[in-house]
Amino acid sequence: VNKTGGIAGIMAMTHGGLREYPAGAVVLATAGFQANHEMLLKYFGPEFTYGVRLTGSPHSTGDGHIMANEIGAQMINLDQFHTRTIDRSWRPGSTGSPGPVRNLQNLYPYAILVNSGGQRFMDESTTSNTIACSILKQSEATVAMIFDEKIRLLYPEEVKGYRPANVIIKADSLEELAKKIEAPYKVLQETLQSFNRAVEENKAALLPAPKRKCAHKIEVPPFYAIYPLWSGLNCTLGGVKINTEARV
């Protein structure tokens, strides 16, 4: 910056040392700050930061935000972000598979989500971002997506094409499924019984965790689950505040 605080160009470290590049204007391309742990804690808090898994670029560390802020730029919407669901094929430092909401786009609204206590906690027939955010509110930010053979047969090719194939858990009984997703069998049984009864009576939308559409009973074995199901952080969305001419 110049003596009055205006942008005068950039300084960059090159093979020949630190160089100045005078310019009448500079384009600041910040990307997100999803890979900056300190900034995530500051703007989203510990529940989000320690519950979400990074699926976006590990190189987006907020350097542009910090640099602009240090010379007086205003910041806006730093608490905004985009998340998605991911399965156990995810590994630290990788994006992982697109997850069930993307790879089972037609089937997933018919499934139910249960937490580690074996209970439903949200309307599953909603958006990927909403589901991923709701997962973060559950114990250990981990849930299971459950469907049965009848639902599988609605979109068999989607299930067959899911990769990696071993991500989808199969069980011949509900008790076996409960063990595989580490949920209490009796509670899971009660959850499905009350859900199925509400569907049969056309009252699924009135449940404590309503199911406003795609409400199908889950009762025909074998049963299937994608577990663990996590929330992945694609990117943060906030940044430097600009005017209508895109000037900071």
C-alpha cells in the first residue's frame, strides 16, 4: 500500500528474492478458509470445527482474508459455508466419495437417518447441506442412513452402482443391523415401529421429526445402512466486503 493506504501493487517472493510489482489495481482471489483451523474456531465454534471433516481444498487457508483484513478491509458473511454428506471411504486430506446424497440422489429421501441412540432426528427428504448440518448436532457427529429391500428395489441401479461397494452395510434382520451400526436394538426397533405406524396412518408429517415426503415403511429384510455417515466441509463462503464495482 502507499502512504495514504491505497493499493499500489504487490510484493512477492521470487527465486531472485523479494520483488515489487507496481500496479494500478490488484485482484484478490481469496478462495475459502476451510483449511484454517483457527479461523474455523473463531467463526463457527468448536462444535462445528471438531465435528466436520474437510472435503474441500486443503490449500484454502484464509491467507487472502488475513492479508486484506490487516490493511483495513471489511469482512462479511464469514459464518457462511457449504457442507455435504460423506461416508467411510473419506480419508483425511482427500475429498472421499461424493456420498449418499449425491450418489443415491433418487433413493436417499426414502431412507431414514438415525443417531447413535437409534433415534430419528430430522426430515430426511431435504437438501444435502441441511442433512450435513444436522449431523453435526448429533453425538460424535455420526449417524446412519437406513433403508430396506423394498426401498432398494425402487432404484436398484443406484445401489448397485454405489462406490465403494463395501460402504453399504447389509443385514438379514433389524437386530443384526443395529449391531453393525452400533445402535441400541430396542430403541431402533421402537423408532422403526413408530415411524412405520405413522406412515401407515398417513401421519408421518406429524412425527416429532417429520417426514413430509417420500415416507415409506421400512420393514422388508434385508436391511441396508450407510454407516458411519459424516458431514464434510466443502468450503467457506464469506470473505472481503466489496461494493457494486467489486472493489474491496
